[in-house]
Amino acid sequence: MKLKKGGERVLGKAQKRRYDLPLNKGSGTGFLVILIALMTFLGMLALASSFALSAMTARWSSGLENRLTIEIPTRQVDGSLLDKKGVFTLTRDIANGLHGIPGITNIHVLSEEEIGKLVEPWLGKDLLQGDFPIPGIIAVETSDMESRTLQNIHGKIKTVAPHARMDTHEEWLNDLLRFTGALNLAAIILALVIGVTMVTAVGGAVRSRLAIHRAEVELLHLMGASDRYITRQFQRHSLILALRGGFIGAVFGALFLVLIGWVAGQMGVAILPDFRLDPVQMMLLAMIPLVAGLIATVTARWTVTRVLTTFP
Amino acid sequence: MIRYDHVGLRYGIGPEVLSDVTFALEPGSFHFLTGPSGAGKTSLMSLLYLGRRPTRGIITMFGQAIGSMSREQLVPIRQRIGVVFQDFRLLNHLSAFDNVALPLRISGRPEKEIRNNVEELMHWVGLGDHMNALPNTMSGGQQQRIAIARAVITRPRLLLADEPTGNLDDEIGFRLMHLFEQLNRMGTTILIATHNQVMMDSFNHTRLILDKGHLRVEQPETPVALRDKIIGGAP
Ligand SMILES: Nc1ncnc2c1ncn2[C@@H]1O[C@H](COP(=O)(O)OP(=O)(O)O)[C@@H](O)[C@H]1O
Ligand SMILES: [Mg+2]
């Protein structure tokens, strides 16, 4: 009696459990599975990008707080160029002058080699050869970024070398945070859209199932089935469909993420060198299908309960 | 056990299909509900199995006034009522066994108890060899026996049957009536809607007669009066 066992084939245990309502028969469930698979896929991408984004933000902004850089350009205020020695002297004088200022915890004058390494990607190796003067750079660490400290530093710089610049990275950091904040907001909105889409789709599917099987549902109701009893059947049906779709979506999502990582590695995209999802993030990604299942279950329950209240 | 007090029912804004219906069913009683087609028998049945609520009047079932009860509170009341619908309303995707087992599953009985009870009852109604068959592969008479078995499997305190002999030949109809009598002797209160005069005359029970939505009660005739009527009615 194959026909009798209308159980689901996905969950081993559910196989023995028959439905009172023929929910697992008939068409229309494939659509929902595919939709949930797609939503899970999108959800995984959104979450993974969000993780990558925060890693990026953390990396770029880490070490920028309580740090500032002083640059001593070769071109002076009057337009004349300093030679190597001039730059060196000014840089040393400023560094010495900073020593007495309270709030400064570390002063490091970058050597020519260090500066060379910094500019090498843009200007090439040749720069350091010969007499060509390069700007001086002092990296300063402070205990705070209060304006009094900054003003003291600024004042000291100006008295020694009026054309020297102080960069607190603040502007750049703020731009970066604004940018990643906007991207994160986009990810949140995407997640919301995905959630609303799923609720709408599952709700619609459940409603149409209810309409199709209204006579059967009414019969169960008249036999004394509680709302919970009837709701459970729809919940279980929706949960199984959502888990099936979620699983498919998660598999494709994972494959896609691995593929992206591989392609990025091949192309040498170095925005996020050696970015890896940590175990917690992987767990969160793996939980998306479960969240899909939860959304489907709750939506089914809510939808059926609402319809059932119209029954006597 | 069941008491109706000036109960009225209308569908939407239509006229009242039941007006001032007043009667009582004592525990263990057996009643016929009769009247011409369109008189409101099915409508009254649907009130009795709590398929709808009346538009006016007071209904008391098993000692509780229905009107003030919430949907949730009606659940255990419905579980005490067995219904044989005119069109059976079997679930065609479930086996005969599962159809009969349904009310027990709804009330959450253990599967082992369900198996024993259902198998016993199905043998009793002569369907012991058809437990795994699907209803739509079975004859009308067999389907009806499934419907009846399903209605009585929980030993309901009230059994309602809407024209159960309607589309059956007389012999099966009478066998069915004997089955209901047997259940009645075991304590179930029974109300059968029918307009089969022969049937009502053969089984002498109190009649609730509906006519254009109004109900009157007619006590069973004495055997002598009945005989006179039958003889007198013949040419
Ligand atoms: N669901 C319904 N909606 C509107 N009118 C109905 C409905 N069911 C029955 N009626 C009307 O109520 C009256 C009684 O019908 P019914 O209870 O089926 O009588 P019976 O079962 O005695 O033939 C009829 O006039 C019928 O048209
Ligand atoms: Mg009728």
C-alpha cells in the first residue's frame, strides 16, 4: 500500500507519520521550495558580505585610532625645494620638539627604507636611488585624541616647519565608516526584503492550500480537532518544504562563496588578504536554512490560526 | 442532555430557515428528524454538530450553554458528538483504517489503543478485509459503513445522522437502522434525519417534525394505532 503512506520522504521519522490533510500531494510545492532556496542563497551572500565588510572595516581602522602622522613635504611654503639633508633636519627637529608634549606615548621617525616600502607600490623602487629628496614622515601615538593634545602637537609642528602637515586619519576613517555603514544598512534591508518575501510566499502558499482543502479542514474542525491540531499539520508541511529549500539554497550558497574566494585569490584581489570566515560566522551562515524553517513554521501557524478563527 | 430554546437560524440576511425551535433530547433517547425537503433538517443538524451558531435562542448541550462559550471551549463538546454526513465526507487520500482512526487521533489517543479499537470496529461493521483500501475504490455501502464507524469509534454521547438511508436500498437501510438501535441500547443518544416514512413507521421513535422552519414533537404511536393506520391506509 504505497499510496497509503503519504508521508514525507525527507525526514526519516516523518515517513511513518501520515497527514490527515493531503498537503504533500499535488503541485505547487516545488515553487515554494525553489523560492526559499533562492532566498536562502541570497541571505547567505548578504550575511557573508556583511562579515567580509566588518572584517575590512576592522582591519582598515585598527591601529588608526590614537595615531597620527606628520608629513614634512620637500616643497616649502615659499615654493623652494628642500634637499635630503634639509628634510632630515626638519624631521628630526620636529620629533625632538614633540618629546615634551603630554599625551604622546610614542614617536617614530620613519626611515627611508620604511617610507620606500610604503610608496613602492605606487612609485616604484627607483625612487630611493639617487639624491631625489623624499618627504619625512613621523608616526605618533597618543594616549588620547583630545583637541588640546592635538593642538599642542599642531602648534609645535608649525613653529618648526610651517609647511608640515598633520594627519589624524579622522577624515579618511569617517569616510570609510560611512561607506561600510551604508553597505551594512543595504545588507540589513536586503535581509528584511528576503524575510518579507518568504513570509508573503509561505503565507500565500498556506492560504491557497487551506482554500483547496477547506472541506477537509472543516471536517477535522467538526470532529473536534483543536486549532493547534490543524495548525500543526500546516506547520509541519511548511517546515519540511522550507528546510528542503533552505538546504538546497545553502549548498549552492556555500559553493558560491567558496568559488568567490577562489576567484578572488586567483585574481590577487588584495583588499582582504587572507580573509577567512571564522567558525562562528560559518555557524551563523549554516543557520540560515534553520531560520528559513522557523519563518515558514511561524508564518504557517499564524496564517492558519487566523483563517481558523473564521470557523464557528 | 440537549436542549433548544426558541432557537432561530438565518443564512446571512435571508429569511429564518429555523424559527422558535424548541425541543429536548434526553440521554439515551432515539429521535427521528423529519419534514419535507427544504424544511431545515440539514440546517438543524449543522447547529447540533456545532457547524454553525444560531442567530438567536439558547442551546444547552451536555449541561452547558453553548452561546457563551469560546471556540476553544467547543472543542471537547464536538469530540462527544459523532456525525454521519449525508455525503459521508470521507478523506480519500487516507485508507479506510485511517479514516476511522481519525477521531481517535484528533483526541490524541495512543497509537496502540487506536489500532485495537479500529480493527475491532471495522470487523464489526464487516470491513475487516478492507482496512487498507482507499474510500473511493469502495462501494457506496462500504463507504457508508466507514462513515458510520468513524462516527461511533469514540463512543460519542450523541450520534447524528443526516439521511443515512437516503440513497440505499431498503435492505441495507434496515440493517443500518438495526445498527443504530444497537448503539442506542449501549447508551448513545441518537437523532436521525430522514424522510423515509416506511423506516420511521418500522422503528417507533419520537419524531421531531420540521415544516418551513417550525418544529413540533410527535410522540411514537402505540402499536395498535400504528396497525390501524397501516391497515386503514391500504386500499
Ligand atoms: N448554506 C446555506 N446558505 C443559504 N441558504 C441555505 C443554506 N443551506 C440551506 N439553506 C436554505 O435553508 C433552507 C433549509 O434547507 P435545509 O436545511 O437543507 O433543509 P432540508 O435538509 O430539510 O432539506 C432551504 O430553503 C435552503 O435553501
Ligand atoms: Mg438535507
